[in-house]
Amino acid sequence: MLNIQFKKGVLELCVLSLLERGDRYGYDVAQAFSERIHTSDGTVYPILRRLSSEGYVDSYISESSGGPARKYYKLTPEGLTFKNLLQSEWMDFTKQVNSLLNDGLDLSNYEEAHA
Amino acid sequence: MKRQEYINRLNAALSNLNYLERQEIVNDIIDHFEEARQAGLDEEAVSEKLGTPESVAATYFDGSDQAPETASAAEKDNQQDTAPEPGAATEPHNYQNGPYTDPNMFKKPGTDSDYIVYGVLFLVFGIPILMTILSLYIGLWSGGIGMIISGIAVLAVGITVATGMMLTGIIIAALSISVFGLGMLLLGIGLIKNIVKLCRWYVNSAASLFKTGKTVPWNESGIPTWKGAA
């Protein structure tokens, strides 16, 4: 199981990726997460709040049919740039980890390659 | 855990935050419960999936002295970083070294232009409305105090007459006056307590409206009942 702290950091990238595909409200984001990642729903809201405070995400209220007004979150241009940066770092990181695993955790190969 | 209990515990766990910050967080969770209810989930299941109120609250703190009661949890988390245990996601968590360390994370409710618009709106509409409400408030308050004083006076007169005059008819009349006075007294006390509650709700709702676009529910989300306000 992934380290919790690590997973929380990655969730930030996941939220940004979800919002890149369209505006979503908190519960919607939480459901999208619970379908794929084992995490409690309550972790989503602090992430959304932080991204909002950083200006990576905007929020607006929209009426819903037959229910309460929903608070939607929308990716900002700065958020898109940040998401691309995080994604690039993530891809690079996983590539290195995969490389390490495929080498059978032979650290000497990795050290030589990066000497 | 039922929704109201969850909200109460979340409010308590967030008590180190100011009212508006707390209210925004609680509103998100209330909305979550409402959406889940419409999706057919019961409150117990929603609470379970959210994680404990304390663990949710802990994720909003930045690791400073805002949450001293979670300091031991932070140490525990650091240990978990090296030896994570299954199910630890529902434990209090403190992101002292993680992505949630920015002390300004609660300090961007709007842009500068928003504040200018709010300021102009307040000057044009807010002050006259505020003065009207203040006048009404003072009037109601004075009325309540007046009723209490009148009630005490009538009660005193009734008791005096009842004890001074031993004639049966006069005693009955005096007791009636006393009951009337007591009624006025209770009415005055009730009026003042409800004015206090109404005013507190109004101020909190106005503040929340500016911040989140939502008013505060009358009987939940930490709004004190008149017993709490007294």
C-alpha cells in the first residue's frame, strides 16, 4: 500500500486532471476518486480548498435540478500549467521507478547511468 | 454516525479556525451528505466513507499551534510514513511536511475586484440597511426590557395587594394581576433571548453569504441555540 502522505500528494494531481476534463462539484470528485483509489471521501475537500486558495481552481455556485445548489470547481489557466508540470514530474518519477524495478532493483546500474 | 453528530464533531474539531473558515468547510460536508442522501446512501454509510470528523478536520491544519491536540497524531503520522498500516487513512493526519503546509491556504476568498464591488455595495445598500436593522434591534431590545420591568412592577403590585389586603375578592384580583405580571415578565425574557438568537444568526449568515454565497442554516452548523447564546 502506498504511503499515505505520498498518496495525498498524488491526489492533488488527480484532482487537477479530473477538472481538466470538465467542471465538477465536491461529491462528484469524491465519487470519481472512490471508484479508483482507496481513500476516504473527506480527503477531497482539503485538496480542493488548497488548490482554490492557490488560484489553480475557481469555484462557482450552480443550481441543480431537484437538489441543492452545487459548488462547482473549475480549472484555471494557472491550474492547467501547474497540472502539466506535476504530470511531467510524475511521469518522470514513475519512469525512473519502473526502470529501477525492471532492473531488479540493481542500484549499481542506476548509479552508473546517473554518474 | 448520524449527520448531525458528524457535523457537531467536525465543528468541535475545527474550533481553532475562525467562524467563516469553519463554516465553509462544514458547508462542503453538509453538501456532501445531501448529495449522498439523494444518491440513496444513508448517513451512517456517508460518515464511514468520509472518515472520522477529527481526521477530516486535521487535514485543514497546517501543522502550527492551531491544532495542539493533534500534535501526538503528527508524531504518529511521521511513524506511519515509514511503516504505514492498513486503515490508517481514517486516523488524524497532519501534513507538516506535505503539500498542506501553506499558512495562506485559507486567505484567498476572492480577488481584489471582488472586494471593491463588495465595498461599493456595502456603502450604497449596506449602511442604510444596517442602520434600519440596528434601529429595529434597539427598539425590540427596549421593548423586551420594558416588558420585563413592567412585569416585575405588576407582579410586585399584585403580591403587595394580595398580602396587604386579606379580603377574598381582592386577593383573587391581586393574584390575577400577579399572573399577568409574570406572563409579561416571561414574554419579555423570551423576546430578548430570541432577538439575541436572531441577531447572531443574521450576522453569521451575512458574513457567510459574502464568503461562500450561502446563508447559515438556522439550527445546525454550530449556530448556537438560545441556550448556547445565553
